[in-house]
Amino acid sequence: MLFCNDLKMIVMIQFYKVLFFALLLCGISVNLKAQGLKINEIMSSNTFVVFDEDGDTPDWLEIINTGNTAINLSDYYISESKRTLLKWQLPIFNLPPGKTFMVYASGKDRLQIPLQWYTIIDVNQPWKYFLPNSEPSATWKSYSFAETGWLTGSTGIGFGDNDDNTVIPTGTISVFMRRKFTVTNLNELKSLWFHIDYDDGFVAFLNGTEICRAGLGTPGSPVAYNLSAASHEAKMFNGGSPDGFDISDFIPLLKENENVLAIQVHNAGTGSSDLTAIPFLTAGYENQAATTAPVSNFLQMPVLYPHSNFKLSSAGETLSITFKNGTVADSISYGIIPANYSFGRKLANPATWGYFSKPTPGSLNETEMFTDIVKSELQFSIAEMFLKNTRQLLFSGGVAGEEIRFTLNGNEPTMASTLYRGPITISKNTVVRARIFKPGAIPGKITTRTYLFDAPPTLPVISVSTDSLNLWDTQYGIYVLGDSYDTQNPNYGANFWEEWEKPASIEMTGIAGERVFALNCGIRIFGGWSRARPQKSLAVFFRNEYGDPVLENVQLFKSKPITSFKSIVLRNSGNDYDFTRFRDGFMTDLVKNMDTDIQAFEPVIMYLNGQYWGHINLREKINENYLASNHKVDADQVDILELESNIIEGSNSEYIDLLAFLKNNSLAPDVNYDFVAKQINIGNYIDYMLSEIYFNNRDWPGNNIKFWKPQTEDGKWRWIMFDTDFGFGLYNSNDFTLNTIQFALEPNGPAWPNPPWSTFVFRKLFENTRFKHAFINRFADMMNTTFAGASVVSKIDSIASIIQPEIQRHYNRWGAPSPVGWQNSVQTMRNFAMNRVPHVQSHINQQFIRAGIFEVTLSNFPAAAGTIKLNTIEIAGESWKGKYFENVPVTLTAKAVRGYKFSNWEVNGVTVLDETIVINLKKATTVKAVYQETFDNGNSVVINEINYNSAVENDAGDWVELYNWGRTDIDISGWILKDDDDTHQFVIPENAILKSKGFLVICRNSINFKAVHPFITNFTGNMDFGLASAGDVVRLFTNAGELVDSVAFKSELPWPVEPNGNGPTLELRHYSYNSLVAESWKTALENLGTPGRENSVTTGSDFVTSNSPEKQLRIYPNPFSTETKIKIENNRLGPMKIQIFSMDGRLVKSESVDGNEFVWQGDNQSGQKLLPGIYICKVQFDNQLLTGKVILGK
């Protein structure tokens, strides 16, 4: 029923609606509130001023109600785009007059408002608890469970560390706990957090449903009462905070009346020295709740401001706030705002904007304001880092009204620092830091230069400089213990365990003294237990707030062509601190050409605030930016997990689903295995696992585990290799004998290092025969190549020789390792390398095969006519041996090179015609791939010579030489040269005829090329792309898009290294050689290479100086088995010299004869019969040189 007044009200409402829309049609804007809501403060580069509920430091903005009445924020939108003013709607919230409201500009898009927090369960409150010696009733975690016989005690509950109110017996493996509690006003409850200080693992349940766990297997799986947890140290007893878990998704489990929180807490083992459980439960209400429970003194709950769906640009943009009808209420255009400064309105004069060094998020702008920023840049007159004599340093830069102040001890310059008035004498190791100041303005960027008078370095040098308080202050310093810490190693609770980031500067110089870079940055202590070492690892971050958002245009690592870095690590070698100091870098470098994600590695010398800080290892830092650089993925669209499934970035939901599938399904059926293989990159996983197993890394797989996937439909999980220090005999010189395969498959291992969860995926995959065979064969491939003893020792010795000159000096600084101890540790690694493979072969056989291990002998005939792909590796040459396993079939595919085609196999003397064969070994097996020569010139153009990094003094620019080895000219007009990027293309111009035996050079800069090679005319250009000095790909395509030839070269062994910046070029040894194999290439014997003419290293060349040589030199029979005649087809008389070369360039036979004929019986200079294969015959006579191929058969 409606009363009269109600009817009048309805009529009036309808009237005003009509009036409102009529006014709109007349073009009149109705907005009674817009003038009251303003943008008040902005921060576009935040690193420590404000933390959100995720622990991140997002950009933020603050709005203020300048009107006289409350404003409903949901009527407004904010945007950083002029084109989309209604981009993000503010949440429903009534903002009172004169009050401010903050929004995180994080891009996370969360409509949340500040909550009222109440801790429902706090420390020192009574719990029911039970110490089981058998499995309790499955209903123990439900509300209705009868707690008869359970003990009562207040938290914390546990033993050891003196942090427990209720002490239980030492050696307890687990304790089960319950506490009932009441919640009210569930409709107002918006957030729920569970915190716990625990040692070592737990599973928590709310009204019988699991809500979170740590250190105890996969979520949802049952945990036996006597299961050991992964090791985890409690934090509160050392002044730390308990770990927090947002369980807001479980709010629907709560009831208006009583509820129960149940927790089972597990120790790392019965021999552990401590166990602790101190749980908390905290509720967040939108409005005041009917409770007086305060927030626990041990907790700091997040202020839940909303998150916009966009971020603020650190380069500047226009920010606006707009009423819902499209009327702009306020807008502000801002430029670059220095890091951790805000840009806002002056309180006394809101129309005036300026910069605040002390921002005031969520409150009025009452601190000091600056109206300008110093933009001038400083220049130092001395560029080099290492000096020999006293020098005078001059500064330049700045304009009228500005002044330069500086320090000489690494501290940041302030207004109290020394004023620059003239030259500064530099006569000893000194860190000079200078900055431009101006009254009323934010000071300019700090510029730092380190000057050293020490001996010339044996390694590249990195110098880090920071204010001494950032390192050594008891309260703030990151390098010290501080005033509250555990006295036992590794000193948990010490300052160096905090994730504090301090501003610093970092410089690098090469061995030759060239300055590589000098930037501002942030530094944190990095690593695990090695934080307690005197020399600590540092993580280095480049950010906008430090003035240098990225380290770019610098190739830090020879092994990777990456030239842009957001962060790096200076690593003290972790557990290898006292031993070789390159163990982890060596192991990851060993497998860099496998399908592994590794951290690149370069040993360097470090200085800290001008003091020698010893040898340290420069490494990539594993994070989302590492993935973006290494895999060309979006850094903001990746999932990165660690250990069981702990989130580092993104989400773990897909991985949890994968674990559930593995748990509930056998992988024996291929259909199930194929489903898993669509989610796991099997090739990467196999290489990752077999590498860790070969290393015998015993701090794994229950530790040092990280894996990731791109957030795409076809994204697959990949595993990242890091922190392998325990491998290669770190603590046991004989651990090359240990069975790490069995260790990695252990179903009931201890909490560390191989608990059940850590071996689960590996165990499940071995249910499938295809995976098992793929794993075993790939491992065999690697043991026959990459992990072969002599090859591994060579790599160990190569790295050791680089570091060895610095060991004595490092020992003098830090006391370890001694030079003798270091040599002994290196020898331990050599011994491991020489002995490991036979033991692993035996372990594989014991675990999976229990049958034979047989030798396989492979050969190509002729030797240079092709290669054999054996499983995953490619075999070139005339003889190769490796060991493989019975009942694990191996696959072989013959691949002919240019000028040849596959003929047949000879398998233990039996002819087989298929190009691909599968062999199930039952005995030692000999396999020969036989090829036939062809004369098809359609594909006779090869990439013959590459100049990818000229010497500075003779910079011809990058160039590539093509060679036509065929017998006919080829029109290569429109053919395309590319590197590894398909967008980088050089199209060969029209009318380009590459003659038989002819050359064409394609150069990047024809002017530079002509300046260095003035007599070369057969060249073209210009390429609009260059070749990377770390290595690159060169590909040649026809005008129809067909691949003609390709080379993927590197600037490190086994590829020739001299062509990288030293003058010589990279030359192909013979046109028939496989250009993808490093052994097919050599360093040019001539300093600037041989563009446009015969290569200086050509083996068995077809290049001749006489006319129509094929009519003059005759070799018959060819092929031959007993003897062949080498004859000049003319009537000349007189001496001639015959030389026979193998295909790798070795002279095997040399004879001088009178006459025009020589009989060769396939022997060497000593009369020994040579192996079958292709040989090159060179005949010199009458100032002429003739060459030809000769094939020695069986």
C-alpha cells in the first residue's frame, strides 16, 4: 500500500528525471560535486615509501575532497589516457570533506577500500593440542570432533629456541592443534588472513577444509602424522614477523556462530633441535565490527587501498579524474618525478604544484616542497678507472645558480658535502661521488667514478659504491649483524637477512682498462646461508628511481648475446666459497648448449667503496626480466614458482591442476603422457634432471627448485638451473660413485634434500616407456659427448686458468681458499669429471635396464660426405664411439652434405637402405653411413667467410662472403641474407651472377669495407643489420624462400675465438664441410681475412691457378682400395711435388718425382695404411698448382 506522501514523492522524482534529461539535451552539464574532488599527490617511482598488501611498491596517486559535503567516489573515474577518460571507476566509498583517499596505480585492478582489522586468534591464547603416536581420527579437524583427552596450552607450542609458552617433549615429530572461535557480521567481512610462525612445516584447516600449507607436500594430499617437513626456521624469536597467508577466498566456510581452526605442525625430523607453532587469525571488516579485539602487536595488516587497472609512466603523462557523465573534474600533466619523491599540491596554496622529498600518502601535504629539478649532468675529466700516477680531477657541467658538491669516501653528496672550487688531487684509491645542487630544487643525479692505483687487473673489475651507513650502520646497514640475531650460523634475524635495498653506484672496467659502464643502482644482500660469510653476494637492480632504469648496450656475458639488464648478481660462490669459487658457474656453463635455462657466468674482481673486495662471480639474476631477455616473453605475463608450488610471480593454479592430474592418473598410457607433455617442456625437463643427476647435486631436488611458464595457451613449464654448488664433489672427493638417479626417484626421502614432493613428477613420468627411453638415450648421448671426461676436464682447466691468477690476492683479503687448497679443490673436480660417467652408466643399468651396455661405432664414408644424427646428437667424421643400453632402441638418421646423397647403411656388415633406422642393441655394433657424390650445382653456394667483429684499428664493418663451388654460374639476384631475426634482411641486387668458383662479399658498410680492402671489387651492400660479437646466425635464402645455407657461430670454444675483435675472420675449411659444426671453421691465417678470394685455411681446395685443371690432372681409379695413379695429362717432363692431405688439413704424404705420374697406395709418410675416406691431392709443377679429391675405400 502507498501513502499519499509516497505518491507525491514518486511524481517529483519523475519530474526531476525529465528535467535532468531535458537539460542534457539543451547542452547544459549538471554536476554539483565535480568542483570538490581533486588530484592531490602523485608518485610514479616508488621503491620503499609505500608497500601494498602483496609486499610490492606500486605507483600511487591521492585524491582529496575540497568541497563541503561527502562525495561518493564511485561517481568518478580516473585515467592516464586522454582518449579514455572513463578508464577506471573508483570504488563505492563516501569521502568526507577535507579528507584524502589513495589509489595504487599498479595495474592489478582491485576494487577494495581500507578495512577495520581485528585479530580473532592471537598469541598466548589457549589451544587444544595432541601429540600423536598414530594417525588420529579423520574428523579431528572438524568442528564437531570431541576433544576428549586432548591437552590444553597457550601458544606458542613447541620446544627449543625459548619461544614457546607451552613446552612439549624434545624430538616431537608433530603436534595437532585446535581452537574454536566466533565471528559475527559475516556480511561485512571482506578479508581474512592466517599468520603463523612455524618450525618446520604445517597444514591448516578451517571448519575441516584445508586453507594453506607449507613444507608438507602438495595441497590437498593427506599428511601422515610422522612425516618430516622441509626445513623452515621460525622468525619471531629473532624479532621477525610470522608468515602471512591471505585466505579471503575461504570466508564462505565461516559460520555466524562458532568455528574451528585446526593445524598440524611437523618437525624436520626427530633429531631436530626445535619445533614451534604460533598461529594468528585476523579479520578485515568494511565497517566497524561488533568486536573489541585489537590487531595483534606482532602483525602489521595491509591498508587495502584500491588498485587501478593502469600504472603511472615514470617518464610523465596526463592524469585526470572525471565525473561519470564525462565532465573532467581535475587533471594534471606531470614530467619525470625522481624516485621516491612525490608531486603534489602545496597545502597553503593548492594551485601550486611541487616535489616532496617526504611524501604524505593518505594525509595532507604538509612537508617541504621543491619547485624545480636539477637537470644538468656532471662530467669527470678522468675516464679510466686504473691510474699509474697522481692526477688532477676536474668537473664540468651545471649552469648559473647551480653548485657541485662531492665526497671522496663513497658517501652520497649532500648540501653539507665539500663544495667544488677547483682541481681535486687523486693519488690513492678513491671513490669520487659528485652531485649538482640548486636552492629550492631537487638535486641532480649522483655521478660516481672509482680511481684505483692497484696492479693491473687479471679479470674485469666491478666497483660498487654506497653510503657507509647503508653497509655498516647497526640499525640500517645491510652488511652487518645488527642488534637482534641468532648467534648460531647463519645468524637468522641479522640485518643481512633482511631484503633491504640501498641506493648505490656500480662501475665496470675491462682487463684492458676500458670503462664498460657506470650507473646508479640499488643493492641488496643476496643468497641463502652464504649471507653469513664475510664476503657477501649482492643483487644489483637498475630502476627509474635511481636515474638508470636499465643497463643496456653492454654484453656482460660472452656466452649470451643479451645486451640489456634490469638486474644482475655479484655472487660469492655460495657453498663453494672456500673451494674453487667457480663450481656453479662451471656446471651451468657446461650445459649451456643443452635445452637448459641457466645463469650466464663471468668471473670478475670486486671493489667496495674503493677497497679490494676479492674475486666474485657476475651472474644473471633469475626473475621475470631474465625470462624476457632469454626467451622473448612478456615479463608481466609469466608464472614463476619455486619448491613445491610456491608463487614467485603470477599464479600456481595450472601447476596445481597438473599435480592433481599426475596424482590421479597413470602415465603408462601414452594418451595421459601426451596430455602432460603439452604442459611440461619434456626436452628441457630431461636435460635439467639428467644434468643435476650427473652433477650429483645433493642440495636438490627438495631445494633450489624454480620453474616457469609463459601465460599463453601453449605455454609449457620449464625448469631453471641454479645454485648447483653441492655438485662435483663439493664435500666428498669420491661422491662421483653416488647413485643420484635412485636419490632423485626416492619416494620416501627426508625433508631435506629429497622429500617425496620433490621426486613426485620425476617418478610419475617414468611410468611411461617413451619418457624412460627418451631420458636414458638423452643421458647416454650427453655422457658420450658433453659429459665425456676429457672434454669436461678441458672446460674445468679453461675456467681455472682464468681465475687462478687472482686466488692468492683473494686469499690475502679473506683468508680462504688458500692457493694450495684451491688447487686441491680443482683437482677434486677433475677427478669427478674423469670418473663420473661409468658410475652413472651403471646406475642407469641397475635402475631401469639390468641388461647390457654396448659400444656403438659410427662412421661416415666418405668422412666429410655427411653426418649421422644419433638420437639427439650429430656425429661427423670417419670414426666415433659411444656406449648405449640394451633394450633401449637408438635412432640413427643419415644427413648428406652438399655434393653428396645418402646411399645406404652398413650395420655390422649388413646393408640397410632407409635413411632413418632404429636399432635395439644386443651386442657391440658397428654402423657406417655410405654416401655418393652428386654433381647437382643447384645448391652449390655456401657461406664461406664471416667478419663479425673487426679490430678497432681496421674496422671494415661486418661482412659475409658467399662462394659458388659448383661448375656452373648461378643467378643469385633477389636471394636474401638474414641473421637470427627474420625482420633483418638484405636482398641481393638484380643481375647478380655468382660465377663458378666465384665469390661475393656482402658488407654492412661499403665505405668502411672499401677503406680496409681497397683492392676488392666483388662486393655489395649495405646490410642494415650487424652480427653480434657473442655469436649469431647467418642464413642464406633463395628468392623463393628456400634455405640455401646457414651458420650458427659463437665467439667461444669450440668455435675459433680470435675472430672476435682481433683482426682475423672466420673461414670455412672446405665447402663440403657441415657449416653448422664448429670444427668446420678456422681462424683466418691472414690478419684481415680473405674477402673475395680463396680462404687461407682451405683444406682440399678446388681453387687452382692453372686453366682447365680437370683436363690436366687425372686420378684413377677413384675411389680405390689398393692403389691409384695420380697423373698430369700432358707430355711434360721434369720434377713434380705430390702432397696428400686429410680432410682436416693434415699433411699425410709428400713425395717428389720426375715425370708426370705417381702411384699412391693409400699409405702415409711412414708407409702405414690410412683409414678410408676423402683425401686431397695437390700437385705442384712448373709454377702451377693442381688439386683434386681422391677417395680411399675399404
